[in-house]
Amino acid sequence: MKRVVLDTNIFVSMALGGQVGKINDEWRAGKFILVVSNEIVSEYLDVLQRPKLHLKSRTIATIVNRIYRKAEFVAPEEKIFVVLADTSDNKFIEAAIEGKTDYIVSGDKHLLDLKEFQSIPIITAREFLDILETA
């Protein structure tokens, strides 16, 4: 089974539905393992609670509950400093390395520009959906 780190922009888009929402369906169906760290989940929650997203607290609670039930938590021991333009993006790479993931899925230019790190491909949501569809 594929092991994946989802960047916050992908996770939030997934929660909101639409095309990227299909990733949520695939996760719910057990098609991949979501790998997270406490730092990543904290950022997910911070963004999900932003008023402009208009998410009800019950919806956020459901999402959080699913993360704690279904995601695999890792505690990265190695600090990575490869994304210099936005150092907060490094946490996704750290979790991916610690969690021995197959992919980092992102819509973030800083991460996508790397293309891969230590043989872990950094791909878009569309590319990830294509991989899931052919698996």
C-alpha cells in the first residue's frame, strides 16, 4: 500500500471536496496510508479553522477524528533544511523520510520545484490521483 504525506494545501482542498476531494474518497477507502507528524496536523488544524473556509466545527472535528484514527503518526528525528524559500515546508519532507513514504503530494511551488528528495517523488494531486487510478 502506498504511503503518502499530503501538504496542507492538498489536505484542505481534499476536505473541501471537488477534484482533490477524490483523494479523500481514496483515503477513506483505504487505498493509501496518510503519514503525518504532530507539526503537520497542527498546521492542518490551523488552516481548517480559518473563517474564510466556512467549515463548521463539527466538520473539523470529524476530520480531526479521522486523522487520529486512520493516519500514521511519525516523529521525525532528522531536521531538513532544503526548502529555503519557505522553511515551514520542510516538515513535510521530514515526515516523508521518517515515514518511509512513497510520495509527497503538494500544490506548493517550493516543494514541487524539488521534484523529489532522497528518492521520494514530490507530485501534484492530479498525478497522485492518476497513480491511484492505475493501482
